[in-house]
Amino acid sequence: MKDIFDKLQAVADRYDELNELISDPAVIADSQRFMKLSKEEGSLRETVEKYDEYKKVTQTISDDEEMLREIDDPDLTAMTKDELSDAKEKQAKLEKELEVLLIPKDPNDDKNIIMEIRGAAGGDEASLFAADLYNMYLHYAERQGWKVEVVDKNETEVGGFKEIALMITGDKVYSKLKFENGAHRVQRVPVTESAGRVHTSTATVGVMPEAEDVDVELDPKDIRVDVYRSSGAGGQHVNKTSSAVRMTHLPTGIVVAMQDERSQQQNRAKAMRILKSRVYDYYQQKEQSAYDQKRKDAIGTGDRSERIRTYNYPQNRVTDHRIGLTLNKLDKIMAGGLDEIIEALIVADQTKKLEQLRNE
């Protein structure tokens, strides 16, 4: 445990340093630096408060043990032993809590997200499954008290989505939905299947943290903006107005096209939000090859053999292949009851990181 305490003391020292910095007039004058340091200070506060509590409990244990060696009064001895027992129980509980708090935090956990759902292998059935996943996340978000905004969509004739992009905002959205990144496989009888045979199709889900101004600042000179006439439904308005927007971030080659809104200004705003998040996601990987490999590993190509989770309708079963979790409640999960899966994924992730922390 000594290594753990050394790390805790380092966190406490950094916390004190941050409090001094954010009180410095020069830092306060630099709004971006002040925001960044304040955010870091806030992320360390709970750990430092628990550590202070732990030190007080440890001191109580030391004092009680010393008192027991010196006193011979039966009533005082019994009272001290009770206090010592409670203190040791509290100490053990705090040790476990502090270990979890020391797990390296994902800096994006508190962020909102942009989620992109795409029909992959399976044609019309894949697009219908993409729509089912959209509804599943919509209902889950409603249960969490989050807000969902559709920022772009490409519908199919059968009522599904080739792709749909969502902005999900609320409390710690990324921390819960980041594990949804990947290929999702469905096994069921498609509505278009007359012989009643079970088909396998896939849809991919991409989850990106929403980039804040403090995270990434895009130079206008690095962005090429093209405007053009929207295609699809919309009547004469579509033919006469160049409301669609395509933004290209020249240094990375990332392109975002937006034509969902009727006004060019609205499409520009939505395109910029998605572009910032994609560029932020890109630069987190530091180099192109690492970025491409990570996105490929996370989302996959959509092939039927690649999947993080399988939704089996005939058996009302959902299996998350990463942690070997199978639940026979697909109907509830598709209605937004994702809590059990997400909590299991969070615990598995914490367990893995705790083992790494202990082995450092």
C-alpha cells in the first residue's frame, strides 16, 4: 500500500499547487488556462477529501492503540476498543474507495458526445437495425435525463438509417456511452424475409466526446467551406437555396457535410460542432496510423464476424462479447434498459485498471 499512499500524497500536493495557481491574477486573466486548471482542481477534490479523511481515521487508530497500552480502566478500555473497531472498519472502506479514485481518469468522461450510428453489413435489414439502436439509445438517454438532438441523418426507403448522427448532452454522458463504440450484430428474421429464416446483420456505433473550445481551437484558415444545394425532400426551397454545407479540415482531411437544416447558418453551426469533435478525436491519437488503427479496432468494418455485442431476437438474448455477459432480456434492453450492461462494462474496466495500478 505504500506506493498507493505515495501517489495519494502526490495528488494532494498537486491539488495544493492548483489552488495557488487559480488564485494567481495572471492565471485568472488567462481564461482558457484558468478553465483548464479549475477543471483539474475539481477532478482531484474528491480524492484529496477522502485522503484527508483517511489520514484522520489512521491517526484515530494510532491514538486508540496507544491508549489501550496505557489504560487499565475496564469501561474506558471497552469504549476505546469499540472506537478502534469502527475506525479500522472505516479505514478499510476508505482504502478501497481511494484505490478506485486513483485509477487514471478519462479526461473525456464528463463530456457530452456525438454518436454516429451506421447500417453496415445486411442491406435494408442493417439500416433497420441502425434505427432500432437509435431508439434504444434515445430511450436510455431519456431515463438518464439527457437531451438527444439529431444533427444529421440519411434515411432509407424501408424506414431505417444508412447513418444518423446524434448530439447527446447531460451529466457524464461519455463515461457511460463510450463502451458502445464498435460493431453491433443482430440475429433475427427480417420483415422482408418471407421464408422465416434468421439473418445476421450489423450496424456500427461511433462515440466521440464533444470538443470544447478549451480542447481544440480550429484556425479558420485551416477550414475550407463549400456551400451547395441540398438534395432530397424539400420542394422548391431545396432547388433554389444553397443551404447545404461541407467543411473540410485541411491539415487532417476530415470532412463533414450537413444539409439537415433549411438554413445555411444552422447547417454551418452543426457541421462545426461535429468537425471540432472529429478533429479533437483525431489529435488525441497523435498520429494518423495510430488513429486509423484505433478507429478500425473500435468500430470495425461492419463485417458480420466483427462485433462487440450480439442481439439475438429469437432467444430474447443479448451478449456482450468483451466481458462474456449474456442477458435474456433483449426486449427490455432495446427499450432503453442498458444499465446492467453498462455498469458491468464500467466495473470490468475499473478492475483492469486497478490491477495495472497495483502492478506499477
